[in-house]
Amino acid sequence: MDKLKCIFTRARLRNIFCSLFFIAAGIATLPVIGSSSAIAQRAGGSVSRESDDRIGVDISSDVDVTPPASPQCSPPCSMPVGLTENFDGVTPPALPPDWLATNSQGPPPLWVTSDSGVPLPPADTAPNATFIDDPAVVSDKRLDSLAIPLPPAHPLQLTFRQNFNLEASDVDPNLGFDGGVLEISFDGGNTFQDILDAGGSFAMGGYNRTISTDRGSPIAGRQAWSGNSQGFITTVVDLPIIPTGTRLRWRMASDTSGSGEGWRVDTINIAGCAPAPCQPPTPRPRITPHPRPTRPPRDVIVLPSADFDGVKPTPSPRPTPFPRPVPISTTTPHATPALTPLPRPSPP
């Protein structure tokens, strides 16, 4: 027993417990170290992988980020206006009324609504989203919105959710081969230009790559969305002042090399503040004061009218002054003592 006491001294026991603590801590941190790459991806890093079709993996920095608040209006001179489309009121592959899909180049399919397939997930708000493929040939596939029936408004903001996996370089994280862009038309759909060239700006989820100029893409040299978003991300666009009837276009273009899974767009929302007739504020009614009570008239003696011309006024008699009171002494009078004369002496 004495030997055990000598072996397990207090200092040795402390060292043993400390060693066990550090071993347990090291075991607990192994899963965290193993998942460091996933943490970096969520934080906005970008990685790439090699594949036969050279599809780049681009992790968007906007995943799980709260979008900016919608514009705040100031009634009564500015009223909120808005438009929402989530494509869930139609049966795939039909598009909502007044939405138009065209292929300027390339084979079918055109833009359609879809409730299944890649890239996953198929929709942001179930069951539907719009979808276009990414073929291995040159193509130019366009989805035009309805004519926006909103009055000119400012500020005006476009928000939508997108999920894309489009062919991109696995060497240069800034280079894309196939990509998507957002365009706008102020003349009802006759001519379109890039949203940035038209005076818009991205508040979130903007273009992440530039399309290569040596592979025949219809949007070569332009900024675009390309690579892999790894699911739905939020894009927020501050729009310029637009006239009624403006159209938006989501345009996907591919080149002569490789292919991707495609592009999905869902949950489109336009919100802004439109000027309204500003009426002056209604003045507050004045408070009517209560009438003061009328005092009864005093007795008034009315003298008969008379002609006093040539009559001298009789002076009013002065009041007779009252005699002033003589103060009465309250001192008790003392009697003056009589002096008795002394007899004169007789002469000798």
C-alpha cells in the first residue's frame, strides 16, 4: 500500500489527467479538421475539380445570406408596387401567360417549367422552376418575361433565386465557357441590353466569371454566371427607372466545347415605390369657443334731452369741511400748590 502511495503521488496524478485531457481534445477535433473545406466553401471560397467535360465548381459567396430589405415607401406621396412569379401556377412544361422562350441558336429544348431533374434541387419554391439545358454545341437560349405592368418607380428592386451548373474552367476561377446573363428591354422586347449597361447594379449575387472569347460563345467576353452555384442562390438587382411594358430576359449561351447540367430560375419578385398624387394634409378643424354668458344690463337712467345753449353752468357747491377734532388730553391735571409768603422783617 505504501508503494502505491509513492507511485500515485498528487503531481503524477495531475500529469496523467492532463495527458488524458489533451488526447480526448485531439480526438474531438478530428471531424472539424476533416470538414474544413466544407466550412471554407460556405464562407465564400471557390474550388474546382477536373472532369472530362471541364465543368468548374464555383461556390457562391451568397449562399445562406439574407438579402437586403425591399425598398421602403413613404405614403401618401409614394406607394408600394410589386410583381411576383414563382411558376407554380402552371403545369410543366408550360410557361405563364405572356412569357416567351426562343432559341436564337442551337437545338431544342427551349426554356420550360420543370419540377424534376438536374441541377438539384429542381425548384426553390416547390413544385416548379424555369429550366434550360447546357448543350455541348453553340446555342443562344432566351427567356423573356411578360411586359411588366408597373408604373415608373424608384427605387425598384428585382430579386430572384437561381441554381446553375454551366461549363467553366477548372483552372481559372474567373473564366467561364457557358454562361447566363440578365438583360432588359425598354421598348417592349424589340431590343435588349445587359442589365449593367442599362444602369442597373447588383446588390447581391452578381456575375461571377467572364466568358471565354476563343470558343464561339454568343456572349464571348461578357461577364456572366458560370460554373456551379451548388444549389439555389439569391440575386438582387437594383433596377433603373423603367417605363411600363419593360421586359427582362434570362439568356443562356454555350460554346463548342463541353456541356453542363443547365440553369434554373425561380421565385422572381419585383418591388418598388411609385409616386402617387400627393394631397396636402387636411387641416385640423378649429375648436369653436363657447359663448360667454351675457351679463344682465345695469339699470340705466335716461335723462330727457334738453337744450343747454346759453345757460351758464351752475358751479357745484363745495362741500363744507368738518372741523378737525381737538385732541383730548388724557393726562390727569395736577393742582398747582399755593405759595405762602414769608413775613418781611421789621426795620430797627
